[in-house]
Amino acid sequence: GSMKTGFASATGDIVLYSDADLHFDMAKAGEAVRLLRYYEADIVSAYRFDRTGEGSSRAVYTFFYNLLIRRLFGVRMRDINFAFKLCRTRIFEHVQLKSEGSFIDAELVVRARKHGYSVIQFGVDYFPRTRGVSTLSSPKVILKILNEARTLRKEIRGITAVVGQG
């Protein structure tokens, strides 16, 4: 809910969404802004160069999750659930997010692409968390992601582009 409120309340030209545990060098935000401007992109989404710091099971989850998103929605990304997305605020005139859980990262990119907004990716070094434990691979979270993907699939697939493909 806080992400949806934040996106809807943003008043600047761009908004950066990221987790608060600083799992990447925040200086990369400046690089993302440069890429956004240079490529005239609507979203810059980061992906992790190396996922081995989280263990092999997390890399396997990511692989299958990205494959699921590709199969269900036709969107191919290297690390769609990584919480580093720099967005032009104007996309939220058309992209209204409905997810209440971890599917929201994929929903943001999928809806934006379906509306015709351009999404580019760039790699960042990933720093494993020093505190806390990720809940992303818990059965409860996985079930919520699958339920939200299933529920929103028909609606999202029916979206037609409102802007020229970039």
C-alpha cells in the first residue's frame, strides 16, 4: 500500500523505488538517472550481477519466477523482482498497481510495458543483507505472488498500448 501511495503522490518528474536495506551502492541512482535521460526510457530497472551471496536456492527461485513472468505476461527481464526501479512519474497516469504483495515489482514492469512504456535494465553489484531475513521465499509469500499473478493476468493481458513502443 505504501508503494502505491508513494507513486500516486509523487510530484517530481522521476521517482526511485528501492528497498531500505541498501543492498546496492546508492550512487547507482545517479547512473540510473543518466541512463533514463540518455535512452529516453520510462523505467530503468536494475538487476543483480551476482546472486550467489544469497545462496543457490534464491538464484533458482529467481530463475523460475522470471520464467513464470515471461510465460504468463510475455515480459522478459533478468531480475524483475529486484527492488530498484527508477520511473518517470508520468507513467502512473496509466499504470495503476493493484498488488498488495511481492508481485508488485513484476506488475509495475508488466503494466508499463503493456501500456507501451520503455523499460531498460542495468546491472548493479548486490550486497547481501547484514540484518534480518528475506521472507520472499516463504511458502506464504510465494502463494500470494502466484495468486496475484493469476488474478491480474487476464486484466493485464488485455491492456493496450497508450504510448508508442520505445
